[in-house]
Amino acid sequence: MLLRGQNVLGYNHYADDIVTEFVNRSVANGVSIIRVFDTLNDARNLECAMKATKAAGTHAQGCIVYTISPYHKDSNFVKLAKELVQMGADSVCIKDMAGLLRHYAAEQLVRILKAELPVPIDLHTHCTSGMEDMTYLKAAEAGVDIIDTALSPFAELTSQPCTKALVASLKGGPRDTSIDIVALHDLADHFKKVKYDLIKDFNLNLNIAIDPKVLTFQIPGGMLSNLLNQMKEMGVVGKYPQLLKEMPIVRAELGYPPIVTPTSQIVGSMTVLNVALGRYKLIPSEVKDLVLGKYGRTPAPIDSKIKKNDSRRYSAN
């Protein structure tokens, strides 16, 4: 189960007793691994969920939310990883939700973590930028213990790299998985039918393409479609290219938070409103809470003009 630390599965922080009880009930109902992350990589927001998971007797996997900015360096990620191990993490996951982790950067980060930590390292990424198969290969060569993949009907694009492709790539080498690829063929054939049924029954739109521009705007694939729907509802869908340009600017102004739930929604909604109505003409309460520190410590300082909440300072030039 993926648990958003003090957010649990919501969008606001909850009291410690609620976090603990949620974990207890999850484990009692069969959850055997809890992957705990915080949208800002603030260790204070991870501590309660990690302790509750350990006390409940199940596997606690602490997460490093991977992102790119002038304020995110390998040393920051390693520091957080060590704090997670001190909290009792049974394994540490590098969570790359938007497919930003380049292959040589993955190799370097995994080597450092393997040298510094006594627990297994898991790597989770998405194929949004189109380079994640290479990222997994270099991570495997660097000694990563686990990689998250998806069966072929649900793989690639904004999902994970393909399980069968990685098994075949590693076969015969020092990181051979020994997984029966023929059995994977049978599973893939079954879920191919499931996929077609889902597309038909739910009228799913799968018109999604790999886009290396994600390295600039850093919006996870699912969030892109949500933002596009918001713009359609507001009648400004023609301004979508402006959204992609505005997103990294808003992210920098709000302290370079990693773009993952709930900060993906916070930064994304603020960007849509800026494009639709003018810069910071309307500011959602969640943005104000982020500025006030209610979600935790942002990686970089919030822009002082944001704190003054004066939309005149943001008029277009």
C-alpha cells in the first residue's frame, strides 16, 4: 500500500492517532507492505506512519521522492534515506513519479545508497519521458535490489517499464532474474483481455504519448490529463501550452516541492488559475496552507512576493 505519511490517503495532515489507526486497520485487513512517502520529503511527516507500520509488524518501506531542482542533490536524498533507516525502514524506495531520473543519475544514486545503507533499495519510476528502461538497466548494474515493473498490457507510457522486456534484457547476465518469461506471456495474454474490457466499459481515453518535455514541466502523466480536463471545464483549453511554461515557474515560486500528491494538485491548480485568470488573482486555500507550512518544510524558501499575496506584483510583462 502507498501511504502519504501524515496525509494518509487524503490531501491534508491528520492527527497521529488517525494515522496509527489507519495503519493498524490496513495491516489487520491483509496489507503486508506499506510504502510511506511525504510530498516534501520532510522526515517529520514520515515518522508517525513509519513507527505505526513497524509496531503493526509489517514491512515498512520508506520513500525518497525523487525530483530535479537546484535544491535537490544526492546528498539530500541520502540524508533522508538514513533518517528512514533510523525510523526502522525495512527497505528504501526511490520514488520517481514523473520519470525524471536519468540513467546515469540513477546509477550514481543507487551506488551511493547501496554503500551507505544496510537495507534493500527499490526503484520505482514511470515511462513518461521515454528513458526509464535505460534507467532500470543502469540501476540494476549499480546493484539495486528491486525494480517496479508492469505487465505489457499496462506498461510504458505513463506507467512502469515492461516486466517481460526487463526480464529478457537481464537474462544471461549477472542480474538475471530467473523469472519464467513464458509464464509472463500467459499472464500478459489474460490481462490484455482485461484491458480491452476496461477500455470498452469505462470509455477510457488512452491517447497518451511519451513526452521528454516532462523533464522541464515535471508533471506526472495522470496529473496532465486532470489539468487538461480542468482547463476544458474553464473554457481555456487553448492555453494548454502556456500551462506547460507556467508550471515550472509556479513550482519555483512555491519552494520547488516535488510534484507528487498532494503538491502536484496544489501547484497544478495554481498554474491553471494563473493561466486562466491572471497570475495569483485567485489563490486556493491549499496554496496558502503550503505557504504557511501546514504541509511541512519546502525544499527551498517560498518566494517573498507569494507571502505578501499581492497579485499586482505578478502582472504579465
